[in-house]
Amino acid sequence: MKKFTLMWLMFCATISAQSKVVLSSLFTDNMVLQQQTDVQMWGMASPGKEVVIRPSWSPKTYTVRTKATGEWRTTLRTPAAGGPYSICLSDGEELILRDILIGEVWFCAGQSNMEMPLMGRANQPIDEAVDMIVRAKPTRPIRICTIEQAGARLPQRNCRAQWMKNTSETVAKTSATAYFFADYLQQVLDIPVGIIISSWGGTSIQAWMKREVLEPFGIFNLKFLNDTTLIKKPKYKPCMLYNAMIAPAETFTIKGFLWYQGESNRKAPALYRKLQPLFVQMLREAWGQGELPFYYVQIAPFEYDGARLVGTALLREAQLQNLQEIPNSGMVVTMDVGDCGCIHPARKRKVGERLALLALSKSYGVNGFVPDTPVYQSMEVNNGKVYLTFDCGSEGLAPLGTTFPGFEMAGEDRIFYSATARIEKGTGRLEVSCEKVPVPVAVRYCFWNYEQGTLYSRYGIPVASFRTDTWEVKE
């Protein structure tokens, strides 16, 4: 090993200086590269030059010739998780990237609940954040890359970003959801974890999608993408964030995606139902790594325009339905961590760790538990009571021996009344009854803007708000 390291240092030192390679801003000191795969690497150099790349983890030298534009792209084979390593690049003048770790890389995107940092915002603290900030050590193999917020009319090749070590200062400014995910994942896997964060509060899903995907809908005004007038608030425009904050990262080799967004689409749940699967397909095609895992967070309960209105329950329903449509996906339910008076729930640790549980089970093969939310399957009416079954087995729902708030029941008149629900011992079914509804037709659970969920799986995963009917809902 010492002989190999000496050879590598001699290689870097003997390259003559002529012109310097320029890399995408996603390739910096302190970065994490995905382990045991062919990782993409790209940049610029003098047109027609050969770029020589030598990673310190391998005796292999990679050579790629630049195009007439000066662009170049290649792949490097990475080893099992470890480090730190270095990469020496040159087309005459050397460039050395240092302190590189090999491990697991996740791309984390969304709006304000993904953006919300561990240090919180004014009057909006994050639970358990100070402990995480204080205990952060740069020697711990978690690395963070946050893409600077920006918008663009056309897809960009680069962005402002830099990989940072796990220091208290950096952790304080990092997405709480993404960091709690990385913290849990790194502890369990005991290998380096890198998170690339691309988020901006108040943004709709269409701001994160490319023009070619949105144009066929015919409902989005995309003419502004053709002119040059100043756009003062690019985050509210379709395609602008995809162009500036996703396109530059496309093909950076990752393990999967984390997504926390939907609040800004709450007034158009039917449209979100169509857009989200297309968004996921767009990401996977852009990265070119096949059916990459996509784990997302269902929006949390919040009062919005009224706690007992149902607008956001319909958006949560669309997200739940998309869980069945999007392959290789998983959804975190947040019914138990919402805050009626704050759209940014403080309990981000629960969210991040539930995302990590999905990844550990589905992407890393950790067994012994089920990370998925129980989903309603069927309804049976018997002697004025309703019996609901879920896809979690006869012993799946919990806790036994209690009644659950948040249930409603309606008859043929479609008028809902508060109902009593409990787990039927021995069958695991959910028994729901209401004296005011002798002939039940439909049941709903937490189907409002805000209600705190109390029904879980045996593994502590909350049940999402749901309804057994398909009636048209009007506020």
C-alpha cells in the first residue's frame, strides 16, 4: 500500500503544468462518491486535450479527450466504502481533489420542509437539533453538499455548491430532514454517507420539472422561458428550479432520491396525482441509473384555511395513491408529527429516520421490520358496524385495547358523523361504529387538513389519512 501511494504521489508531481482542468462544482474536496460502481465525472479543459485522471484507490489511469467545446466526461470505478482518498487530474497542469470518501450518496430535494435547517427559523425550532449540532464532528464520515438556490430559463451545466465536512457550523445550516436521515443511515451502515440537498421553500412540483414534461399538459404558461425579461421570483415559475438546481446534478452517481414537497400543490390534488409519477420518471431518465429508489414524505397535517376543511387530505390521498403507481418507491407518513399552527413540524427526526428505515429495508436489505405504512384494503358491513382490513396482516395494527379519534362514518345521505374505532381482537381488523349511522356506507380517518393520527402498524409506522368512498369532495 505504501509503495502504491508513493507511486501515485510521484505521478501527480511529475505532470508538467500547461492548462488546468475545471470540474463541475459537485466535484470538490470532501465529496462522497457512490461505492462499488462506475461513477460519472465531468468538466472542462482545453479543446482537443487529453485529461488524465488517477484516483488514489486504484493503480488504474483514466484518459479522456476533450471535445471541441472543451467538455469531457468519463466514469471511474469505485471500491467498497472507505477513504479518505484523492483524485489527481491533469491536461498538463494538475488538479488534486482531496479528502474524498467512498460510501452512499442520496439526492434530497423539495420545498420548505426539506429546506428547514437544523437551527430552525425564527419562532420555529427543530426538536433535538441542538444536540445534533453540538455533537457534530468533522471526523465523522457524513458529508454535505447544498446547492445554492437559483432559477434559470434553460438547463444549466453547473451550479454553486461545495461539499462540506460534518462540523457544527455546517450541520446547523443543513436540512434537518436530510441530516437526520444521513445520521441514522450512517450509524446503521457504519460507512460514509453523502447528501446533496436541492431545496427551496414555497415551490410547486412543476418548478422542479423540465419543459418537455410539462408542455404536453397545455395548462402551464411556458412562454416566459423564451424571452429575456427579468424574473424577480424564479421559484414560482415552472421549470426554473429544474434548470438551475437539478439539471447541473444530473448523472452525478447516487444511490437514490429523497423528496419532501406537496404543500404548494395542495389546491390541485388531481394535477399532483398526474405530475408526481412523471417527475419521478423524469429524474430516473435524467440520471440514467435505472429505477433508482424514490422515497418521499407525505405532507403533514396543518390547519391551512381551516383545520376541518379537507383540501390537504385530498393532496395526501393523491400522494398515497401515487405510492402504488411509482415503482421502487416508499412514502413516509407524518400524521402523528403535524402541528396545527405551524406548517413546519418541529419533529424532523421522526421524518428523517422514517426515510432511513425505508432505505435500510428496501435499498440495503435490512430485515426484521416493515417500514411501510399500513394501507386500507377492504370494507365489510355487519350488524351496523364496519370492519376494515389493511395490508399489514392480522397483527399489524396497533395499539390494541384503545379507541382511535379521527374517524367518521356516513350513510347513503353522505353526511359524516364522529365514529368510534378499535382493533378487533383476534382478527386485527378495525371495527368502526356510530349510533347516528345505523346503515354505514363510508368511513374516513383523519380526512381533514389537520388531525393528529393515533393509529400505527406494529412497528410504529403511522397509518395515512384515508377514506373508503370516492365521492366528490367540495370545500
